[in-house]
Amino acid sequence: MSQKLNLAFSFDRGYARHFYGLFQSILDYHSPQEIYLHIIPFELSENELHDLKKYISSVGCDVTFYSIDHNEIRRFEATITGTWSIAVYLKIFFPVLVSKDVSQLLYIDVDTVVTGSLKPLFKIDLGDCPLGAVYDCYVGKRPDLGIDSEGDYFNSGVMIFNVAKWKELNITGKAIEFASKHPEKIKFVDQDALNAALVNMWLKLDKRYNLLFSYINPDSNSKEYERIKGETVIIHFTLEKPWHLLCQNRFRKLYKKYGKKASFSNKSLVVDFSINKIPAFLRLRIREWYLDSIIVKKIWKAIRASFE
């Protein structure tokens, strides 16, 4: 196990379907024999869990499934607001669950796709840092968590764990303690708890390892998206979810590509279709067409200039 790429995933039944597409993208860049999966499935039905195990077995990938006492998770209920699921806290338990021969463990949220090899992440020297992660430019700083400077707050969607150091510093315990004692300070669930527990103790990774939507220029055209894709290893669908009809992240096409290859290929990839959203959908697509059309942009600029 220690010689393989140890990859960790956690999800509840609401996000389970997204794992399949993500895993399909991983298999485009890695053989099943290179990978060891660590999965915490939460509140899946017997049929859903059976299908998951059957799928992984059919791929030929080694896997360990873990279970968390529901009482451990329920303690976070006071911090859950809006559309968050309590399952987001599952990830903080991975370093204390895996076997001793796992030195580095890569956690990836399932609302992502992989667009390159993950091997370079495992070659990063974390030193005495228990964690490597990417700065979350959407959040910026959080003085209420002890983070006063831009660049010091990380996104927890992709994390490379230094397992031994994490255990030594009891980061899981500290994150749990912070969330339990200060639920009023929690805005971004597990991410806030982890940031509070890891102030000035994490290694900043390049954004190509966790490309957030907030890192993408909203006026980017299709060519710019292709350039970004070529420089990126993991695309994270923050803010704009590709299974929503009005998703503005053009990498939604990658989500659909891998979703069609995955086990839910016969199901609709859009979960919130509504006739009332059609006008907004058309405006979004027209805007994208405009950004891609050099000639149209030049004509429009000339028209606007003539009235100035």
C-alpha cells in the first residue's frame, strides 16, 4: 500500500454519484494498479454501497472502506447551515484511520475532475508541515480564525496529508475541538475548523493542484480554458456546480464527459432543470458564444465606440 498513490475520498449519498466521474478522470492518467483507494461512504443504502464496491472491484483497484460512528459526526450539527451536509467533516478523520505504512495521503473532494498525473503531489516535501493545500482566494483572510493575512487560508477540497506529523500534532482533535467550542465562527464548515487548527502550519501548493472557480477570469473564452486545462492537475467545481443548469464554469464539459463514462451515464447530469431557467440559460450560452467570437466582439466594440 505504501508504494502506491494513496487517495482518499468521502461522500454521502447526495454526492456519491460524483465519485464515479472523478474516478474515471483519474483512470485517464493512472493505472488501477498504481492506486490505493481509501473511502468513507456515509449513509449510503445497501444497494448503493454494493454498487460502489462492485464498480471498484471491476476496475481492479485496491480499496479500504472506513466507517465513522455517527455520534462522532453528529457533534458538528450546530455548524451546518444552508446546503452543507454534515458529511463534509468526514475528511478530517482520514489521517487517524489509515494504517501506519501510509506516510502521505491525498484527499480529493468528489466535485472535481483530474486533468493530469497526481504523482508530482506525492513528491512534494512537506517537511514538518502536516498538510499541503491551495490558498482559497475566494475567502481571503479570516481574523476570527486567527488568519489575518491574505494567502494564509486554504481550501480543504484537495489536501496532501503528512500522516505522521498530523497525528503527532493531533490536528483532527484540534479541528473537532474548535468546531465544537466555536460553532458561531464556522462559515465554511470543515474548512474553517481545519484552518483554525492549522494556522501557520500548512504548506502552500500551486493552484494547479486545486483550481477553484474564483481563480478563473469570468471573461475567459474557450481558448483560455484550454490553456488553463493544460496547466492544471485538479479542477475543483467551487461556487458553480456542473450538475446545475446555469453553471458558468466551462469545465462543466469535462464533468459531463466523465459522467457519461461512469455508472450514472443513463441518468440526467443536470439535476435542477426548470423551464423558468431557460431564458437565463440562453443568455449564458450567448455570452459564451460572444466571448469566443472574435469578429462579433470587434463589431460590437466598433458599434459602442461610434456612440461614445
